[in-house]
Amino acid sequence: DTGVSQDPRHKITKRGQNVTFRCDPISEHNRLYWYRQTLGQGPEFLTYFQNEAQLEKSRLLSDRFSAERPKGSFSTLEIQRTEQGDSAMYLCASSLREMVAFFGQGTRLTVV
Amino acid sequence: QQQVKQSPQSLIVQKGGISIINCAYENTAFDYFPWYQQFPGKGPALLIAIRPDVSEKKEGRFTISFNKSAKQFSLHIMDSQPGDSATYFCAASIGRDDKIIFGKGTRLHILP
């Protein structure tokens, strides 16, 4: 499979726990994006990387959220001290410069 | 402030009919307008896109109409089929590889 891969597909966690999601972009794609999608809404931009540099962060990305992309390959999104409001689908997308982005299937997070 | 407004929220169309979804944007810096299709449990997939220098783009049964002066654009699905039943998102970005601003989505149901 040469598409964007996200792991895990589903995660259920207790409030207050930390969670980490992984995204493997399409090979050689230098841009990687994270979005959050809640039920009945469109995806909302969280942050994006060009290679290993994090170029922009949305104000939606509170200090409990951190994203990394070491070596410009895969990326991780960590949420610390999860809250029920963090329950959502977390989508990753990747692209080449000046090309359209392709989305992964997402990680659905449920905080109980 | 919602930068991309989409309507209707839901739409039911008979098989063979024309499905029409409308969007409006505010930021005149947007220069790339994609439409995404999303099935339950999947990530959004690019359907068709347009730049503001053209007024219409057609790909198969899907057509985007663009009105730059009114800052509006729409998706027309001709000969709608049950397999087209999905959620459709209009979106906008500055350049194809910048962050994407999504509308809230239209849940389309095609009656067999």
C-alpha cells in the first residue's frame, strides 16, 4: 500500500491519559499535515511540516498537543492529559511541494 | 469566523438526478478550490479542483462552476448514482500545498 498510513486506526483512552498517533506519509512527500475532524464537521487544520521543520501551528493546537517529524519521514502527534473534547478523528495528509495533499484513513480517538 | 461556508447540510436526490452543492468563501487570497468526497470511516479523497482563472471544470459526471466576483463555487453531480452517496466537502487554500480550509460538509444520499 503506497498511500498515507496511520496507526492506530482506533484508540480508546481514559481521560487524563496520554496518547500518541503515528503517520507514515507517501514516500518522498516532503509536506505532512495533521487535521482534526469531529462528528458532522469538516476537517480542521492543526499543523504541518515541510521535511522535519514544523512550519505552522493552528491555535487549535493547545499546549497539550505536540507533533514531531524526526528526519522528515514519519510523524507523531501526542496528546497529553486527554480530555473528552479531544474525541475526534485525527487525519494525516502528505504532499509534494505545490501538489495536492493525499489523506490517510485517520485515527479515531475516543476519550472516556 | 468560518472562511468557507457550505450548503445544504444534507441532500437527498433521486438516482439519475443532478446533485448541487454550493459554497462561498471570504478570503480573496484563496487560489485553489478542491472538492473532497468522504465515505464513512475513510479519509477525505480529492474529487475535483479548480483555480479562479477558469469559470468551469468538468471531469466525467462532476462539474465545478466558479464565480470569482461573487466568491462562490458549486459542485454539480450529473446522473447521480447510489454509489455517490457520501459526504462532500468544499475547500479552499492558498496554493495547492498550503493548509486546506474545509466547509462543514454536505451529506448526500442518492435514492435507488
